[in-house]
Amino acid sequence: MRITLFAVGRLKSGPESELSSRYLDRFAKSGGALGLDFARTTEIAESRAATADLRKKEEAAQLIRSIPDGAALILLDERGKTPDSPGFADMLARLRDDGRRDLVIAIGGADGLDPELHAKADAVICFGRMTWPHQLVRIMAAEQLYRAATILSGHPYHRA
């Protein structure tokens, strides 16, 4: 299953970008043997529309255009469910084992994600009830992808 990380907003060069890249590189090296291939990170600029609803709609339209046919969609949203790391790994494995060829994990902009995306999503998850800066969410998503691969392979990186 090819996995794309989709993000509203661009990650500037610096320590956040380096750490995100490090985890995505680790995931790319370890996930392939498990049928979890890192495809790419797709970044789009935040919408400049006048209202939050219009910004979310414009950003959602760009995401929808970039989703491959038949792809699974996981949204990262503060109102989502909070799985633990083994639960997230199991979710990826189930999608892969169900024959999903592609998965898009989407991080919305400052205004959140459009309700249309929620209706299309296979899952909506969050990294806790606190609000996280966009840069940290990117790092956390990258790290959880790598952690999922280590959990599924039985590697000792994840210790409960």
C-alpha cells in the first residue's frame, strides 16, 4: 500500500523538517517489506479565502483532486478518535490487507478540515486532545508511521 502524507501548509527547512524527514526515511526503509510503501509528502499552500469555511472548502478540493481512485483516507483532526500506537499499526495493516492500494493521511490547515472530507474518510484520528502546531503534527505523523512499521515487524523500537 502506497502511503502519502498530505499537508496544508509548507514545512520550512530547519529542525522540524529534518526530524520529519528522518522518520519518513526510516519508514520508507522499514515499511516496504511489510507492504507499506512511503510514496510522498504532498504540501499545498493554505487558502487565502476570506472565511474559514471557504478556506476549508478550497483546501479540501485540492486534497480530493490529489487522492488516487480507491484510496483510503485518514484525517488527522482534533475531534477524531485517539488510537494507541498498536491500534494505529493495526489500522494500517487492515487497510493493506483489505487490498487498498493507496492511503492518504491528511493534515488540515489552521481552520481544520471541511465536513465533506469527514464524510469521505475511512478514519478520523487525533494525537490527543491538545492543539498541536502544524510542524509537530507532521513530525508525530511521520514518527507514528515508522513506529507502526516497527510494531508490525516485531522490532523492539516500540516498547509498551
